Amino acid sequence: MAQKSKKTSKNNGVNLKDTLLLKTLPHVATHGFTEEALLAGARAAKIAPSAALGMFPDLPADLIRQLADWADRAMLAGYAKHSKGVKRVRDKVALGVRLRLEALTPYKDAVQAEVRELAKPWQVPLAAQLIYASCDAIWTAAGDTSDDYNYYTKRGLLAGVLTATTLRWLTDDSEDSAQTWAFLDRRIENVLKIGQFTSKLKQGPSGWVEGLKGAACAMREKVRQRA
């Protein structure tokens, strides 16, 4: 019973932090991830200022961590509902990226502020930590069970896709973000070809020719899209 109570208490704590986060995000566009925005969110959530500051003592990092974690959890919840019938790996990965961005759509201005904050040189370690966690969550949801070099290769390649697609999404004013999803599909296609190339290289000289062919096709496609 004690263990159950401890788990319930932890979940309540996460839910309260989520509540405060979501009430704070509308104020981030104006005030950034600051104490001013947090206290405005606390007033909206009817949480005491001292309690709010206690939940997020290290600003802006704590709020940004909570936002990234909330988006990852929202993606996983959506994945459980929408992934049935999705067979191809590329489609599974693309679905994870899309669901994460769709969850963040009501808070696009806050995501813009997050990107600006994480672009600062001293925030590079935090940015790397968060992008890795998101890519790991997406690949795990997609069923990845690799435990060799592929584990890191897949997450490293997806980091570029997720970052580029997020930036495209932030500037996308097309209906239902159609341009973003088309961009995402192209990026996933190219990255998978590059992933196949690196896999061939790991096989030694016998796999280099096929690997180089795959890389050449990926580069040719990229040039064609820019034309």
C-alpha cells in the first residue's frame, strides 16, 4: 500500500507541474521562460507563487525540460491511439514526429521561444539532452530494439530530422501544416537512405559499393528537391 501511495503522489506531482506549465505557456511568448511568466501561470492555475517557484526553481531550464517532457508524453499517448495498422518503419517514425508537433500546436509561440533559448551557446548541453530524449522516445515507440551502433545512428539521424522539421513547422502557414508533413516525409526518406549507407560501411569493403550507391541517390534527391 505504501508503494502505491508513493506512486500516486508522484503522478499527482507530475500532473500539477503539467497544469502549471500549460497555464504558463501562453505568457511565454511575451515574457519568455521567466519568473514573470511562471507567476502569471500560477495565478491562472490558482497555485501559490511560492509553490510555483518551488516546482520550477531553475529558470528557464526547468520549464523547458517540462515542456519537452510533456510533448514526449503527449506523443506517446497519441501513438498508442494512432499507430495501429502502420507497418513501415519510416511511417512509424514520421508518425511520432508529427504527433509531437501536433500536440505542441496550441503552444507554437512558446516553442518559438524555446528554440530561441536553446540556440544560446550555454544551452547547448540542455538542447542535446532534450533532443536525444525525444528521438529515443520516438524510436522506442516505433519498436526499435537495437543495442549496437545502430541505436546511436538512428537517434542521431532523427535528431536532424526532428530539428529541421520543427523549424519548418514554426514557419508553416499552410492548411493543417500540410507543407510541414510533406517536408517531414522527404527528410525521413533521405535519412533512411543515409542510414542504409552507414550500415553498409559497417559491413566492411564488401558493402561499400552498395552503401555509396545509396548515399548518391540520397544526395541526388536532395539536389532535385532544391531545384
